Amino acid sequence: MTEKKDFSSIILLCLLALIWGTSFILIKKGLVVFSGGEVGAMRVAFASIFVLPIALTKLKGLTATDYKKLLLSGMIGIFIPSFLFSFAQTKIDSSIAGVMNSLTPIWTMIIGAILFSQRFRGLAIVGTMIGFGGTVILIMANAENSLGRFSGYALFVVAATFLYGSNLNLIKYKIPHLRSLTITVVSVMLLGPFALIYLLGFTEFIPKLMGEEGAWKAFGFIAILGLMSTAVATVIFNKLVKTNSPLFASSVTYLIPIVAVMWGVLDGENLYLGHYIGMVLIIGGVYLANRKK
């Protein structure tokens, strides 16, 4: 039973990496027409619409406290990061955003240690420092293989990964009694009204969709993003969190950079020596931070 469970978890982990690794190029394609805020809101709105029929069947037995925790989980694990990644990718390549997403396990460890009494180890501290050092190199690297101007937009990705790490611990330690499917569909459903109000009331989404060339194509990319990268992937991810440790679930970010970089290169993005150095340091730091004795 244990071997079957481990094998199924690994399969889910790889599937999740493929879906999430593709999300960065989908965001990039959506940004061809729509703004960062519009892409973020559309992503959440689509996901909310897709899960609504299932979510309505999962409401029975939920308490007011459950709703508050699920809304909080959705906000910090889905809603805000969706906007942050979209804003970041208006200025940084999709492949770089995908690699920086690898900071999630480090934040998971730090938050778990501070708020949930998980123990720090010397190797974990070293790995954390290496990972953050790699992040600085990655976002300052340029075509001349030297360190250039710090890209402030990359901080949006850092903030998003911090929120991902926070949500991982929230799900594992504060919502242990709910099934992963319930957590996902109800939290995404609760986000829908916020996304739609912002999208329809505070953006130029409708005029762009009706009048700009390529808008419907970009619309389709974001629809796929909302369905797969937000709705389906979050179900898989929360299942991994519930059945394994938060760090095992967050280790999907070892694989995401491979998929993200592959799509970025196929789409014509350029990677330079500094980028590769940063990638190696981030992934190596994450490995050290999560390595067991």
C-alpha cells in the first residue's frame, strides 16, 4: 500500500509540475492583449465558474469558521498570487518567473518553523541563504553576463511565493478536517465575485475583448489557465498537501522550472549565463533546505 501511495503521489506531482509549468507561458500569451490585472482577474473568474457546480455540492456541513478559513486560503493561495504573477510577467520573462517560483518550499519551511514550531536545521539555513542569493542573481542577470539593474517586478514573484508558502501551512495545520476537493472548489468559488466585480467594474476587459485583434485568442489562453492551472492544479496540489507533508507538496517547484524554461525557450526567450547560475543556486538551495538527515 505504501509503495502504491508513493507512486501515485509522484505521478500527481509530475502532472502538477506539467500543468503549473505551462501556466507561465499562458500568462504571457494573455498579456499580449490584456493587462496584468485583467489576466489575474480572468484567471480566477474562469476557475470559479468551472468549479461552481461541484462547489455547491460541498457546502453542506461547513461552519462560519470554515468559510473564513477557506476564503483566507483562496485569497493568499490563489487570488493575490494570480495578480502578482501577471503583474510580474509584464516586465520579466515567463521562464524566469517559473524558476523563481522555486522559492515556495523555502518560504514553506520558514513559515512552518516560525508559526508551527517546525525545527530549523543548519543545512536548512544554508539552503535558504543560497536560494535567496540565487534569486538576486537571477533577477539581475543580463545579456552581458553581468549583474545589471535590479528588476523590481521580480519582487511580485517573491511575494507570491511567500503567500504560497503561507497557504501550504494554513491548509496542513488549520484546515485538517476538510477534504482537498472541498478546500479547493469552495475557496475558488468564494473568490469568483471578487474577480468578476474587479474585471467588469474596474477594467477595460469588455472593450478589449470586442475590439482588439487577437483578443479572443488571448481569452482562450486565459480560459485554459483558469481551468487547468488554477482549478484542476489546485485540487491536485491540495490533495498532495493533505496526504503528504507540505514540503513534499511544495517540492513540485523543483520540476516547474524545467517545464517553464522549456516553454520560454520554444517561445523565443533568451537565457544567459547569470540566469543559469541563479537557477542552479535556487534549486540547489531548495534541495538543501528540504534535505532530510
